[in-house]
Amino acid sequence: MKREAVLRVAARMFVESGYHKTSLDGIAERLGVTKPTVYHYFRSKEDILFECLNVGYGMFSEACEAGLQSRQNGRERLVAALEAYANVVITDFGICLVRLADHDLSPESLVRVRAVEAEVDRRLRGLVEDGIADGSIAPCDAKVAAFTLAGALSWFGHRAQSGRSAALLALMKQSVEFMLQGLSPRPDPHVGG
């Protein structure tokens, strides 16, 4: 629990002040503990950043998994995953993930974070491909579609403050619906006319 508290406070401070302006002393002070207590759980600030990014990607992965577990068609599963994804983007970990540069990570940590990022992308692509296969999504480049959808939803992490409001949730739902209109199947203009 203490380790999770350090991560939550660090993610919030990274979002509020930025990675470079956040210090381990500041994290310890906000927690009401000593700096050695923080070092008990993490080796460095970079280690905390890595874990914050890892938690954020884990949350995204779980959001995508929620969409995959549904028994609806591909488009409906994609909608469920994107709505869950959008909800993650407005958490401290999600905001941290989309706002902070991963170039502050060591090469080893960067490889690990990029592997998780690739898995999230693969899952979103899979949902688009499922929709194309069952006809609920128009034929398209699934990789480009997944990249565009995730990027558009990441916008909320750049613009929103952490936390949910009814207005923000409604805006995210509208955004998902708006984006998916472009993926809806259309009649072939060369057939039957």
C-alpha cells in the first residue's frame, strides 16, 4: 500500500509540475515521510517514472481486455474498449503517460515500456480487425485506425485535469461515437445503382 501511495503521489506531482520539477524530497514531503522511506520502495525518480508509465499502460491494457471479453460484434467491442481507454486517460497515471516523455527512462526501462505500449496497440488493432472481419467496421488499415483512435483519445489527457465529471465523460463518449462514424460500413457505390 505504501508503494502504491508513492506512485499515486508521484504521478499527481508529475502531472502538476512535470517530471523534471518534481523531486524525491517533494514526493516524500507530500506523503509526510522521509526521503529514505521513498528509497525503500524505489531506487530513483526514474524508477518511479517507469512504474507510473507501467501502471498507466497496464490500465490501458485492462481497458482493452474489457472490450475483448464482450460478446458483441467487433465494432461494439471496440467502442467498449475505447470508452474504457478514454476513462484511463483522465486518471493521474493516464495523464502522466500521455504527457510525459519516455526519453527520461534508461534504455532498459524504455524497451520494457515500449513492449507494453506495443501490446496495447496490438489489442486495439485486433479489435478493429475483428470488426472488419464481421462487417461491423468498414475495410481499412487497422494499424492506422488504431493509432488514430488512441491518439485522438490521448488528447483528453493533454487537455483535461485529473478526475471525472459528467460533462467530460459525455464529451469522451461523443468523441468515440464521432470517430467511429468514419469506420462504419458504407454501401458500395458501384453495386446496384
